[in-house]
Amino acid sequence: MPELPEVETTRRGIEPHVIGKRVQDVVVRQGALRWPVPAQLPDLLRGTRILGTARRGKYLLLQTPRGHLLIHLGMSGSLRIVSAADPVRKHDHVDIRLQGGAILRFHDPRRFGCLLWLTEPPDTHPLLAELGPEPLSEAFDAAYLLECASGRKAPIKQFIMDSHIVVGVGNIYANEALFAAGIAPQRAAGKVSAARQEALVAEIKAVLARAIEVGGTTLRDFVGGDGKPGYFAQSLQVYGRGGEPCVACGVTLKEIRIGQRSTVFCPKCQR
DNA sequence: AGTGCGGCCTGTCCGC
DNA sequence: TGCGGACAGGCCGCAC
């Protein structure tokens, strides 16, 4: 499940290998992703040069003079640099072959990811235009969250996972940040005190920044490695620990479902 | 406008 | 041991 830190780690991992490179060819083995891979994608990319990479939320962008390739890794996607000698495995859906022999390979067993071609400025594309601020930017602060949350009845956990409010807070980090901020996940967003919202903003930033740092240490794995995500390396306080004791107080962690998502919290530490 | 939920997929795990 | 079924999950897009 690539969350924002893993997407950023992926971006940093592939960038030095793709920047300035010309696309030799594109091979689409399986185009039925969340949305169909544009049939013209090989023609659109062939011969063009990749100018750079960018990330918006969990979306990756490859910039070219002709347009942008928008990539989402969905739940099970990965993007790695391989060589022509690397055998094609099951679920290796798209290869972008670059000048010099390197291949940018998109792998996604569940096919919740996507590759789309944008000719308009990315910020104006429907998938990106309505997104909230980046969690690690200054635009995401306590005053902003407080204003957004005012009067909202949705559970705070669902609220911070809403990409229109803030991007990149997936289920794992929502659980972790709420625990760290001492907020019960089912509490209505509008009923979380200003002080706790401030703590929540700080914890979201902290947990994401820490995971990106950890991801950075696994960057070498992006070339020829297995592409294992770095963020699993970080110890999780609540996620996946339902029924086990709270690391802070020892009370049994509760597991419930909020918005069809598994939610773990400490009934004593989180109010 | 805000909220709730169905659907897309396949690997993994559980119980029989 | 093999097999079917439940489950996991990001996020769009629709219905209310």
C-alpha cells in the first residue's frame, strides 16, 4: 500500500535514472488499470525527453515537453528501474524503455493504479484540481484544519483521509497520527478541540516526514532490488495491533471500522 | 455541500 | 492438502 512517503521515495529513487533521458519505446502488456492506459501512450512518449519528476499527493508526474504522464500506484503498484536483462514478471504491466537501456517498469498486481496522459497543466486536471494542500507544506497548518473542520460531522479519521482536505494521509498514517495526537478516531471533526487539532497537524507532519526519511535509506533498492517499501521499516504503534496492549498505557487496543476502513485506537489514550 | 457506499482487483489468510 | 470465501485497501463516482 504505497502511502505518500513511499510515493515520494519512489519519485526520488527513479528521478536520477529518468531525468534528461529520451523515451525509446513504451510497452503496454496490460492496459486495463483503474482507467485504461491510453492506447496512444507509446506514440505520445516515443522520442520525447523526460524533463523531470513531480509528486502531488500520491500522484507521480513525469514531465515531458509534450505533456505529463500521471501515475498512481494504487494499492499494490510499484515503479522500478530495471535493465533489459530483468525477466518480466507477472503483473509487470508497462515498460518505459529509456535511452541508454534502463527501463522504468510499472508493476501492479491489483491494478488499482493508473497511467494517464495530460496535455493541460497538471494542476487543472480534474484528478488534481480539487486536492487539498500537501501535508508537509506550510499551507497545512492548525488554522487551516480548524477552519475546514468547523461544523463537520464526519469522524476525524475519515476527515483527514479526505484528499480534498489534505492529501496523502492514508489509513495507516491516519491511525498512527490520531494515536499520537490523543484523538479518538470516531470523534466528529468539528468537535475536536483546537489544541488537539494543532497536535494532529504536527503529528501528521511528523509521521510522514519520519517515514520519508526511513524510505530514503532504502533508495538503493530501486535499482535491481526488490522494490520493497521503506515505510514498513518504521514501527507502528497502533495499526495492525488491534487486541494488543497500548504501548503507552497497556490497555487493550480496540479495532473498529470507520468508513469501511480498519481503525485501531486506544480507548484510554484517545478521546 | 456534505455524507455514505459500491466497485474496481488479486494475494493472503482462514476454516473446513 | 486443497479449496472456497472473506478480507484488505485508495479513491473515484454516484445516490441521497
